[in-house]
Amino acid sequence: MELDNFTYGLIKDLLPDNSPIHEAYKGKRTNDGAPGTFKAKITKAYGGDVTIEKAKKFKERENATPHDKRQANWFINFHSKNENLDPSDLENTGKAAPYGSEYSLVEEAVMPYIQELTEYMGQNGLNIEPLPSVEFKYDPENAIQPLGHTAYYNPNDKIIVLYTADRHPKDILRSFAHEMIHHNQNLEGRLGNITTTNVNEDEALQEIEKEAYTEGNMYFRSWENSKKN
Ligand SMILES: [Zn+2]
């Protein structure tokens, strides 16, 4: 089974987040959120690819809609973390070059779906705000380990880390859905009393993981079905 590296040093020090969680993403879903539309809007307005600068400019326009702002904020939120990485760190920590060749191809392919899936989960009853950051790790050495990492959630910083090398995009998205359930558990203060990463040693962890596997997969599956209908 896929046991994600639910990081324990971090969880032990976890301060439960008691801030009120507001209902995520009210209102109806529209095609405005479909993959590619944000990029299309940016290209139309400014030409070229989406950058943080363009996303900021886009959301600050006088006629920016709430949806424009949300899409721009997601982009900025998801990308800021990586852009701030010191390139000298990347050598040591594993190939997560922010806009390196293979890295950015995977990111570009998967990110629009991550945004859509995030929106879907929020609109279908999951408390996920404030939204987590997302980081991609391109790590070919990890990828050849049969029990290598696939994804993890860092509850202190609210970051979902997704390993991308040699994985089908759908598999990455399924990992993302799983980690989003951990994010929800974190926001609800339910990760506080976990003391191990071994599900065979801790019943509380077993329950936390059971929920993440079932809920994460079901959200993923119903989102997928909603797209194919
Ligand atoms: Zn998990």
C-alpha cells in the first residue's frame, strides 16, 4: 500500500489551527474554471505564458471578477513558494528546479487540474480554507524506489508536496486529493495526537489514513466523473 511520509517531527509540534473555517467556494461552478482558461485569459491580455507578475496585474484590473481574482490568487499562491527557493538549495534537496525542463512540463500539465480539483472539493463540502501551498518535487532517484515517496503534507506550513518523476498525472492528482484530506484534518485540529508514521502501531493514525484514502479517492473519482459527463 501507499504509505505517504506523513512527517512526524512536524506533527508532534503541531499547533491545532483553531481559526474559524469558512465555507469554501460558494456559488455555482462554471466553465470559467476549466483548465486552460486562466492561461488563455492571461495570454489574451498580456501575451505569452502566465507569470506571477502577470497574474498580479490581472487581478488588480478594475474590471477583474471575483473568479479572476481567485484564479490569479491560486496561481500566485501555488507558485510563490517555488520561486522563492534558493537555486543552490535545489542541488541538495532534490531536483525541484522551479522552472527546469521536466519539472515545469509536469507542473504545467497537472496544475490546472489541481486547481479544478481543489475547487471541486471545496464546493462539495470539504473545508479547505485557507488553501494549502503546493510544491512539486522532481526526484528521479526517489522514483525508482519501489516504496519511494509519492506525496506528503506538512501541517505546520500547510504545504502539500507532490513527487512527480515517472508518474501518471492521474496518480499525482490522486495523491493530491489524499493530502487535501490531511489538510482538512489539520484545519480541524485532528492531527494533533498522532505520534508515529506506522499505521500498524497507532489506531488514531489508522483512522486518519483510512479517511484520507477513502475520502480522497472518492472526491477524486466523483470529480473525474463530473468532467466526463
Ligand atoms: Zn496519508
